Amino acid sequence: MIKSHGGMLDCSKYRAFQIHWEDGVISLVRKCRLGKWLQILSWKDSHPRPVRYIGVTTGSWASSTWKFNQDVVEDPDSKRILEFETDMQRGLNYYYKHLTDFKYELGHRTSITFSVKACSDIHVALLSRDVGACDMYEVLIGGYANTLSTIRRGKNGYNFVTKSSSPADCNAFKSFKITWDLGLVTVWYESEIATWHFLMSWRDPKPINVRYIGMTTGKATSGTWKLQL
């Protein structure tokens, strides 16, 4: 079992948390300042059991008030959607379209959520720099003709983790979330509205300082992308 440090609760304010479970991987995520979600704990059960019901309590130490599926009124400007295309590329190499080209600033966030309509080979680069060769994580979703997803360190690098899956769709937008914090790169997919499922994860013993994002569908196909600014 694993544990984390305290200091996450507040007697006078609500604090927001998410718990994810998929394929035996249980993850705890909390909402920090500026709306950023930060993964706190993650543990894989070698003998997972199906989860069908939920119970909550504050035990014998405190009373509490809980809220679930809270409707939050947001600034309309925060819902601006960026949409762009990535074309099928020719030649021996493939190139990323950097989100800074669209005035997208990642800042100090450690996650990105996006939707993409493509037949296969959804590439996302988590970059330490915005120009030139640099340290990067490469997340490939639905690669190898939409049969396999993987996480790499470096462009076309070694596949540190692979997952047999067919998450891409030629005709419909599919939503994904990638998180990275303290070197733990995790990929989620949305099966229903606001229902996220674990796809794969890998922990880098020497974490990269991710500051920029690149996206492409490589040499395999064209794609249409959407993400919230």
C-alpha cells in the first residue's frame, strides 16, 4: 500500500478530489489553485476486483459535508475552444504542430485534455523547450494502425510501456487526458461524458520539465483536434 503527506483538507472550505480506477490502477487526484488537477497517489492492485458501489465517511475523527457532481458556473472566456488540423505528412520524418502557434500557454499545469478525430497515430509531445531538439515525452495513442498505444522518452524512442487498444476513430471525436507530475506520465480516455478511464502510465526516474505541447498525426493520417483554451 502507499500513502501521501497530509495538509489536503480544510475545515472551512470545500476541497475537490477525483478517484479513478481502471484495470486495477487506483489514482487519487485533487484540484489545486487555478483549477489544476494534481495526482497525489496511484497504486496498481495485482488482483483487481470490479467496483460497483461507493461509500464515504470521515470516520471517527471529524464531521463533514460532501458534494458530488457539483455544477460550477465558469467564466465564458474559459470555455473558448481551439480547433485545428494536422495533415498527413510525407518523407522519412514527421513534425509536430506546437500549441504556442495558437497562443496556447501551458504555464505550470501538469495535464492537458483534448479531443481528436483521426483514424490512428495520435501523437502528443510533452516538450521541455519550444524550439529545436529537446528532452520530451512522446505519447502515441492508437498507433500501429490503431492497435497499440505507448509512452516514450524522446521522439521515436523506446516504448517504455505499451497497451493494446483501438482508441482512435475516423468519424467521431474521442477525448483524452494526459497528466504528468513528478515524472509520472498517465493517459486517460473518456468513454462517456465526464467518465474517464485509465489507459496507461509510466514513471520516469529522471523527470523532464514539461513546458510546451506538440501534436501531430504523423505520417499515417490527417486529424482534427479540439482543446479548451
